[in-house]
Amino acid sequence: MPIEMLTYFHHQGIIDSQTIYLYDINAIIQKSLHMNSAHTRAKKQFPSDLLLHVHPRTVPVETLRFTLSFGLGGMATTLVLLLFITGILQKVSYIPDIQRAYHSIQFMYTDSNFAGWLRNIHYWSGNMLVIISFLHFCRVFLTGAIAGRRRLNWIVGLFLLGLVFFSNFSGYLLPWDQLAYWAVTIFLNMIGYIPFIGQPLAQLLRGGSEIGTETLTNFYAIHTGLLPFLMLLLVIGHFWLIRKARGLVQQQSGKGPTFSVPVMPNLIVREAAVGLSLIAAILLFSAIVDAPLSGAATPGVSPNPAKAAWFFMGLQELLMHLHPVFAICVFPVIVLFCLLAIPFWQNSALNEGIWFNGERGRKLAIVVSITSITLTIAAVLIDNVATNIIGSPATALFTRGVLPLVIFLSCHCLGYALLTSRYSYTRGETVMAGFLFIVVAMICLTVIGVWFRGPGMQLMFPF
Amino acid sequence: MDNTLQRPQVEHAPDTGRRRFFNKLWALLGSIAFLELSWLSISILRSGKNKHETGAQDAIIKAGNVEDFAINSVTANARGQFYLACLEDGSFLALSRTCTHLGCSVPWDEEAHKFICPCHGSSFSITGEVLTPPATRSLNSHPLRIENGTIYVNTGRLEKPLQDGKPRPVKA
């Protein structure tokens, strides 16, 4: 009996919980009988059963609901696999040398050459992976899947998100076009601002005192060796920890058994549908739209405006408003520390498996998002006027570093106190408000950076 | 589902001193191996650096004659990758075109009469001072020398700025 029919019957009261529970047990017994009688066929089962081993035999019906997870984790995995394949194939055509890298990319797009299509797939999958893994990160947080057994997995996931961003960054350095050259210049200078370790680290990555072939080969090794290796290890750990947490997050149903169904076909078919549709969409899109490639790297002439890849425009916008040490070090470290620490704070996660903790939380989320957008735009405009009037670098460490930090932290503390005591939101809901405030502010800064900045990075309208 | 099939409880081996000793030994050996690997990786990365470390060398460029430059103007020198600024009082400055914020190349905006960085919007005056942040330091300058009306710039070195951080102009 298909699972939709079963759950429908259950909701209609035609069959009771016990029947579904039996169905579940039946599946387990059948499966194990089958295994015992057919253990001689182990060889034949090898590849498929190994792959199925990622999943348990049965999963709770609740976790199959598309609107619980939106299949984001599965999509991310699909994209990682696609990136591995196209990445390996691209290594055949690409030459990591500053004299030849750009030309080797151009050559991919000459007649009767499939390498260009592969590069397109790699490029668009990478961009898509940034979006998907960011949404996955939000989904996990907003459905409260970070506490208890999932605590460690949240941390693994944060590192994976970091790897995704760094992979995308190191990837767009490789073509050695204008975007690549100025991105690596800015990045290495940014690292130089980190107290104590900054300068030696930048020197190490640069492979000398000036940017050159050593820099490119270093980032090539990082992009095609170190990062995929770390990502593979962490992805395996991520999956294992999901199983240890007994599958996807789900609402605490109180009494009674959770209704489970066999993974095959219920989950596998759903995963295949999502994954294959995604692959088809990306392959088709890549056949039509070429991955961008700017002019060959010209040291000494920055493009005007010189913008980073879209997913770093939030950071670039932040760099325009804050003292470099604060934009590069202080604020990111504080945010990262909070993200890592949230699951260790008692009751700071939302109730499991319910988006925004229900209707009240959803309303709070909307209010916080609107507030965040308003305040971010206001801050950008005020700073834009203020820098033109004051513009003194002598006091920058205070006016553009300490002062914004104090305002930022006191706003969060005040918001926390107000929401918990005055409006009696739970701690989980209040922490969610703080999380959304920062996430929405970063999205807002990204939008401003991408569309509302013109030559000289001056504010302007895109139309 | 997990409740139906309980795993048999494995009894843990008693926590003897010897076991603890070996566990600590393993951890110690592991850390040493990790340190060794890190040291190895860093020395490999460093080996590439030494090939190109030549240090600062003098590279003197003839930038032109004093009378060729109008008062209060900025001329880009493509060969030496710097800007020659002729200030209002007739003194000269050889400004590096690298932004002191994050290293972009700063173009001279003739209309606005200032340098505007295309990456993060810092702007600098004709004397190299910061007009608007995020840059925190003035533009660097190269040592400049005027002999018999000819301007020589040493692009291989950077000049020490004045005490207030401003570049040091040279009188003709």
C-alpha cells in the first residue's frame, strides 16, 4: 500500500495507529527474512545495499514531508557529486600557470569542445551550492534541529558551509581573469589585517612577496585537493551524525509510536526525484548560459567598480563601512562564536520540527526581518553621509569599529531583554530573532552591494 | 524503530592504569604526527617563497622635467606604476597607486580632483591623504629627487611618511 494512502486512511480514522505500526514491523520482518535467505547473494547486493546503508531501513512518515526539509540537504549532496565529477574532468583542460590559465579557459569554449559545458556545469553548480547550503543552514536553524543529539552535527554543518564558501572563492581565482586577480589581491590583504598571524599567513598563501604563479598553484592545490578532501570527510561525518540523531528532525508527538515506513521506495524515490530534477535543470541551464569570464588579469588596473563574486558582496559592503580589523576579524569572530555556542546554551533552540516554533514565532520572524532591512538600509545611508562629512581616519578605530560594535551588541542585548520579559517570547524564539536579524542584514547588504553600487563603489540606482 | 531491537550491552573493560597510559601514549604520538605534518606542509609552502625573495632594490626612473607638469595636476606614470602629483606650491610627490586599504589600484578622478578606490570607495586627496574611509592610512610614496630640473623616482623603495602620516613632498 503506498504511504500516501496509508497516512490518508490514518488521518481519516479508517485505520488506527496500531495498523500502521504493524505495517512498519512487518516491513522490518520481511526485510530481515529476505536478508537471511539471500545472504549468498551478497555480492549482487553490494553496490545498492552499500548506498542504501546511508539510510536506515525505515523512516518516520513525518520526516518525508517536503515542507519540513525542502530536500535541501539532498540537493546539496547532489551538487557536491556533480562538482566532483565536473571538477575532475576540468583538471584535464586547465593549466595552473598565470601565463596560460586564462588561455586554457578560453580554449574550453572553442569549437567542438565539451570542456566549456563542463565548466558551465561546475560554475553554476558551485553558485547553486552556495544558495542551497545557505538555505539548508537556515532551515536547520529555523526548525530547531541544532540541540541535543544534533549539536555536534550543527558544528560539522557550519564547517561544511565554510568549506562551500571557501571552495567557491578559491574556485573563482583559478581562471586568472580580472575578477580572480583582484579577488586574490583583496583577500590576501584582508588576511594581513588579522592580528599576529595575519602577515605570515598571507605571505605563506601568496607564496612570496608578490602575487604570481606560486599564488595560483597554492590556491589550485587548496581548491582541487585540500578542500574536496576535507569536504568528503565532513560530509561522511554529517551523514553518520544524522543517523545517530535518528534521522531528520521531527515534531515531538508525545505519546504513541512514531509511524515509520520503509525507506525503499518511499524516501529513495523522493530523493531521486529531487536530485535528478536538479541535475537536469543545471545541465540544461549550463547548455544555454555560459559561465562568466572577465578580461585577462591586468595587474595595476582594477576594474571600476571592482566587485567580488555576488556571495561576498555582503562582506565587501561591510568592509566599506567598518574599520578593516572589525569587518575582517571582530564581527565575523563574534558571529561565528555565537553560531557555535547557541546549541550549548540551555533552551536556546526552537522546538524540534516546527518552522519558526509555530504561528507566533513566524510573526516575530516577519517583524524582525522588516526591522533588520530598515535598520540596515538606514545604517548604510547614514554612514554614506557621515563619511563624506567627517572622514577622519585618526579616530576610525573608534567611530568605525568600537562604536558600531557597542551599538550592535547593546541592540541585541536590549532586544533579548525586551522580547523575553516584555513580550514573553521563549528563549528559543528570541535567539531565532537575533539569528534572523543578522542573516537578513547580510542578505540586505549583499543586495545593496550587487545592485546599488556603481563606479567608485558609490551608491546609485540600478535603473 | 530503534526501540524494537535493543543491542546487547557491551561491558566496558575495567579502567586500569595501563589502559589509561596507553591511551595517553596514543594521543601524544598522534599530536606529534600532526605537528610533524603541519611543519612539513609549512616548509613546503615556504620553499616556493625563497626563490623570489630578492628584497628591496633601487629602481630609479626618470619621470620627466619639472616644467612639463602643470601646477595642481596628477600624471600617471605607466612604466613605474605610480602617480606624479605636482602640488599647488610647485612641489612634487610620487604616489604609489596601491590603495592602503586592501591593495586595489586607485585611479585619479580628474573631475572630482581626487583618487577614488574602485573596490571599497576610499578616496585620497592630491597629497595622498585619506579623504573618506575605509582606508586608514595615506597613500604610500616613492623617494623622489630633482636634479637640474629633471625628476627621478626610485620605484623600488617606499618613502617613510611624515610624522602625521602624510607623504613627503619635494620642492623643485
